[in-house]
Amino acid sequence: MPPIARTFVKAAFVYFFVAFLLGALMMLDRWLDFSRWLRVVYMSQLHLLMVGWITQLGIGVAYWVFPRFLKEQDPRPRGSDTLAWFVLISLNAGLLLRFVIEPFYLMGAKPWLAALMALSGVLQALAAVGFGWIIWGRIRAMER
């Protein structure tokens, strides 16, 4: 498994544990009334689970197992590692930005919070486009 794929998978497991720990805290909050922040973090927690865990795990595994380019002696059989690192950084920066900003945005929308929420979406969209760029060339018809 290439290092970038391992990094995607490891990051996915971190989000998996954080999302479920946060979910447990949210359930405890219903009983113990910890903080207002835990009451508005529901969507962010789901985003951690779906994008941080499921999507990131899928990207890492796909980068690893999708067919390699067929060119002999290709130094980059999986495509650009630089672009793969950009996808990892962009996806995680957008995800963490959303996780931090969204609860405050939901408690009282302000234009600068909306701008940061939009930036988080743009970062995640850039990651999706980058991943598509990496993988698209590796999807080929099965040869008989």
C-alpha cells in the first residue's frame, strides 16, 4: 500500500473514532446537559462520519487498488502523488474548518461565518475534483 493511501486510511480511522466519541458525548448531553455546543454539533458529527470516515476510507482504498497505468517503467503508476497529497490536505482542511465553524454558524449566522462555511465546501469540492482527476485515467475497459 503506498504511503498516501495509508495516510488516507489512518486519517479515516481517526475520524471514525472522533465521530463516535462525539456521538456518545451528544447522547450524554441529553442527560447531563453539558453545553449548548453539543446540541448544535449534530450535522458536523454526521459530516465527520460520512466525509471523514467513509469518503476518506474510500479514497484511500481506491487510490491503492484501482488498476495502475499500463505504461512500462512508469515512475508514477498511480498518477500524481502531489495531486493525491493535495486531495488529502484539501479534504481534511475543508472538513476540519466546517467542523469548527458550523456549530457557531448554526447558533447565529454571521456573514463571515457563512464565508468560512463556503470556503470549507470549496476545499472539499476541490478535493473531489482532484480525486476524480487521479482516478479517471485509471478506469479502463476490461481486456478480454
